[in-house]
Amino acid sequence: MAAEIDDKMPTNFLIRTPADHTLKEFMFDHVKFGVSDYAASKAFFLKALEPLGVAVVQEGPPGYGVELSPNGEASLCLYQTEEKPAHLHLAFRAENRQQVEAFYRAAMEAGGKDNGAPDLCLEYHTNYYAAFVIGPDGHNIEVVCHEPEA
């Protein structure tokens, strides 16, 4: 049975139905968060997310930051902060399992710390194929594919 959306539910998140694993998207426009080392974080995210087609959309001074996106629509924005950033879990969707594997290799080459090599995560659902890497500020960066192996 598919999950129902009612008017009490926020409309800025993903709903995964347990029975059929279909997705109903209400994608964010952008997510912006502070980083302790702007240059290192920018380099890490550009390299790690390159397999997903992420590139710089626009950039200002470090206090304003950089906007990264694969398509110029939804974007990830980083800016320099003096505050210690709270740890986040950011999950990016891949089109296929090869992108998950390419992300993991690129993120590790960019200085990420292993937090889960590419593998099926059956506790979520049968086709949840993901990899997890800890980024420069301790953020848990995930790339996930929900499609069966091709």
C-alpha cells in the first residue's frame, strides 16, 4: 500500500513507500551550510560529486560561498563560517550503481574517510545500494541508487 500525503505533512521531503518503494518527490531548491575550511570543502564536494555531474553554478567570496548543482536546479551551497558546523547526513541520488561506486572512489581520493563502502543496504529495501563517506567537517555524505542492478 502506498503512503498517502495529507495536508499536515511537510512538502519538502521524500516519501518512500514500504510496499513498492516508489518515490514521490518534493525536492528542495537548495541546501546551504557553513564549513570550517571553505577551500578544502569546495574541493572535496566538487571531486566527490563529480560522478553525479555536479559543477559550480555560481560563486562569491567565501563568506557568501559556492553553489554546486548537477543541473542548475536543486543545489548544495557551502560558505565559510567561524562556527563549528553541526554534522549533517546528506544523501544524493544516483541514477545507477556505477555512479555510487564512482562517488565512493572519488570521495576517498579527495580525502574522505570511509563510512561504508558501496553495498546493498537491505535494512532499507531490496535495491538500496549506497556508499557513505565522512567529509572534511565530519558530515556523512551518502550516494544512493534505488534501482535494481542493470
